[in-house]
Amino acid sequence: SNELTQPPSVSVSPGQTARITCSGDPLAKQHGNWYQQKPGQAPVLVMYKDTKRPSGIPERFSGSSSGTIVTLTISGVQAEDEADYYCQSIHSRGAEFGGGTKLTVL
Amino acid sequence: EVQMLESGGGLVQPGGSLRLSCAASGFTFTSYAMTWVRQAPGKGLEWVSVISGSGGNTYYADSVKGRFTITRDNSKKAVFLQMNSLRAEDTAVYYCAKGGDDYSFPNWFDPWGQGTLVTVSS
């Protein structure tokens, strides 16, 4: 299957660490990427090729990969990080997005 | 600054057609593939189509194959999505995005435009 699976929701208090996972067969051979989407806005790339952070993305965002799972970690979560997060990868038939994870900052 | 600006969305009846446009600026357009991604109201992101930098390679999601056609005009730095035989389930915000690397099919997409809303309803 080319599906990517994410938890629907993750909740953390400000200053804590949030970890969002994404699992799926495409990740065994291809990199995972992450996008942040706030209400009414377009998605923004926050991590690419598993662990690379685009310029302008805060250092508290980091990524890791193991087997068929990629993880986006946000250390010292801030209120402004509350958003939907989507993982994405590619496979032989195109691109695939995970279902999205709503990060709530309590 | 790299920018994408989509246009062409609107209300269309089931079975109708619509053509979306995306004007790009701020980068060497021919060096990058371009993609369309859509998001139905209250739902997640769904990849729709990719066109390579030269325009010679195109790729489609199964859900739109045979109904949608992606093209590009490199002289105008624009990419288009011709949508035919539209269905209610095609209702979504359609985003245009630049390929993140210089592969025919990019590994990631960055940046994205603000999107254009397509509503298919009678």
C-alpha cells in the first residue's frame, strides 16, 4: 500500500516536546517531507528529505527516520505551532500525503 | 522571492469544465517541475498532478486520470490544469506548488500558492 498513516491529533503544553509520526511502505525507499498548515493558509514546508530544515524554519523543528516511519519533532512547542501537519512522500504512481495531524497547544 | 499565484477557480456544474492557471515568478521556471495539490473542505491534502520542467513528462492521480490535463507555458512561466467532466467530489481548494528539487518528479513541493477554490454543484 502507498498510504501514509498519521495520528489524527497530538496535544502538548507550551514548552514541551511534540512528536508526530508518519508510517507507510513508501518511506522504506523514499524520503519523508512535512508541511505545516494553519487555518485559512497554504501549506508551508517545514522539513524535507527526512531531516533537512528549510531556511526560515525555527531550529525547534527537527526530523528523523527509521525504516518505514518518519517523525517530526517540535521541541519547546510554542502557541504559534498549533496547526495541521502533513507528511508526504513519493512512490511509483505519484505523490502521497498522510491524513494530517492536528497539533493542539494546550 | 519565489511566488505562485493561482486563478481560474469558481462554481461549475457537474459534468462541466474549468481551467486553472498558476503564474510563477522568482526562479528559473524551466528547471523545476510543478504540481497541483487539492484540499476538499475540511479534509486533508490530495496530490493531483505533476508536470516536469520541460513539460515532456506528466503524472496524474488515479482519481483525475483521463479527466484532468496538466500543461505549462515556459515562455509565460505558467502552469495550467484543464479539468473536464467535473464531479461534486472535485470540489476543493487547488494549490499550485513548485517542485523542491530538479527531478522530473520532485520529492517535495515548495513553496505553495494561496490556492483557488473550485466548487462543483448544480
